[in-house]
Amino acid sequence: MHKLLVLGDQDAAYTTGNLQRGGKNTASSDHAWAMTRALAADAVRVGWSRPAFLQVLLDGPYKAGQHARTLQHRRGYDKAAAWLQRAWDGAEQYVRSTDPISTRRDFHASLAAFRSRVECTPWRGLAGKTDLRNLIARMEICATTGNWDHTVSERDLAERIGCSRTTAHNSNQRLLQRKLLRQLDSGSPTEGARWMLISHVPSTASRHWSTPEGPQAGGAMSGPNVRQPDSGADINSRIVGQLMHLDAFAHHGLGGSGLAVLAALAERKGQSLAELQSSASISRSTAYRQLGRLKALGLISHQGELYHLSPEALAGIGGRTPECADPIASWPEAAERMATAGRGEQRRQLHEAERSHWHREQQRLAERRRAAAEAPFPHPSVAQRQHVRADGHAVDPRTGEVIDGLYVASDGRWIWVEG
């Protein structure tokens, strides 16, 4: 917020969509209104007063107050003050309607609401499944740090997701465009970039919902769930987080759609084909293909119209069924059957080689800069030892001939004496 106040919205994080024109709405008034509301909400939270907020934006030299100062210059102080007061009143009402995140428990309640929203959002297609895994990996990092802000590099994120670095980069760009993610900085030579997850669900919603299996011990922290009507999507994101880095769920293996089927059945047991299409957010043909693969591995069983997980399917241990006479005994065995074994290790080795190459290049460049600083190139007017004889005459280093009229002065510089 301090950066937004002083420098303005450099990252275009507060541009809004316009249904009439399409694309981003770059109108200065709408952009300034969204920016001012965000600043007002933060000012209310930290305890500012309304006169102080007006004084900072109208009298200060800050970039965020440029629109208000322009409005004051064109239409007078009263109009500008009324515009800022409307922004303040709306922000004050919004802050009162939401729970402040003042403790770690409040943050985890808000994170649980965000997780529930992610679980109940349809993530369709290969790109959608990658975005889902990206968000789940980031939620696990945030749960450890206790903050929406987190630090992760693209290579580390790719290893957590189980994809290439390019795929992780493209997923980050899609999440940035959907305003679910914000990049705070580009990182440093020794640390990854800083990011922030953006939750559009107030933490108050998480206190009045529970999982389909019913409330459990812990109150608001017992697995709150915010259901979105008519979406149909419903998966267990914790199962996705546990399995998504394994080789069995790499591309050309079970992939993201196979992982979504397992996570959907782990969340709600006994689903039909049509229900799995909706809960896992996959097409009918993809559902047929993945169910066939999972049945061949012994991970699911088919009873009538309903599909069920094997007793130890989430641990990678299949069960004997009429469709599977040779079930798998572990996830590495599943990866070997689908010819995706070793993908994760190859990816880690590639990333380690890239990091080692980068460090070697940095050391080489540092030594080069250090050598240049210690032994700078001599100035042309300073005489070098190989160019001067013992009697002080200048010598051409290529031919060894004496150059008449060229001598070395007492300060060590060249001097030309005309004969």
C-alpha cells in the first residue's frame, strides 16, 4: 500500500474489466477510483481518520492522489473532497463487514475459505489443471509461512507441481491475468520472486460452513468449506498436493485429469460417470480414458454405475478387480507401467545443472570485474616499461627502433621534444 500511495499502480493491479468495450478498462477515473478505494481500506485498517486521508491525497505529492488533485483543480475542493469521502465511506463499510486478520488463526481460517473456493471452482482443460496445482502448491507454502505473501522461484514451483519451468511460468501468467496472484518483486540472485495470493472470499464465510462429512473438532479450523452453487466441481485439494509431484501424474501419465478423478473420489465416495465429469471438471472422453487407466492399475473399482477408490488407492496400492488381475504396489511402479518413471529426477537434475551453470557464470563475471578493477587499463599518456630504454629514449615495441624526439618526463608521461 505504501508503494501504491507513493508510486501509483505501476503493475496495473487495479484495472477493471469493461463489458461494453471489452478488454481492460484504462479510463483514468475508474482506475483512480479502484486505487483510492484500496488505499482507503488500508487507511481504515491502520487507524487513520478521514481528514488525515483527505489531507494526504489532496495536499501530498503522492502519485495516487493525482486524480483527486486534478479534480480539485478543475471542479474545486468540495467536489474532490466529496469524491474522496465516498471512497472512504465505502471502504469503512467494507472493513467493518470483514474479519481482520490479526492472528495466525484468523489467517488460517481465511486460507481455508480460499482453499474451499479453489476446490469448488471448475478447472477445465490441461491448462486449468496446471493452474489448480499451482494454486495448491502456493497454498501449502502460505500455510507454512502464515502469510499471503510467499517466496518461490519458478524452478522450485515446477518441482512442486510436477511440470516444466515453462509450464509453471505460463501458469503464473494466467493466474496473474485472473487476479488470483500478484507478483511483488522479481527476486534476487539468491532468492526467488515474492508473490501474494489474492483471496476474494471474506473470512467470515468460513465460520458458517463445514465439509460434506460434517463438522469436526476445532471449530472454524475444522475444514470450513464455501460452496459455489451450480458449479458441480468438488475435489480434495490436500490429496492433489500430496500426489501431484509424483512421476505417475506427469504428462503422458495419469496427468492432471487422472489426479482430479482421484481427488474427486477421495472427497465424495461412489460417483457415477456423469458426476465425475462435473466434480473433476473433465470431459466425457477424458473421464472414460482416465477411468480405464485407473481400473487397469487396480486403483478404482466399478460397482454398477458407481466408481469407488480401492482401500489403499491413495497410497499407490491397487486391489484385485475383474478389470485388473495385476494391481500396482506403489506409485513408482505405476510410473514404470506408463513409461513416465524418472521424470521428476530428470527435472531436478536439469534445474540443478542450470543453477550450477548460473553460479559459475556469476563467479566468472565477478573475477573478470575484479581483475579489471585491480589492474585498470593504463592511460595512453603514461609511458610503459617495455616502451622505454635505460637512457630514456622511446622505442617502437614492434621494430625496436628509437623514436626521435619522444622522451619520458619526470612524472612518467610521454613528452615530445621537437629537434
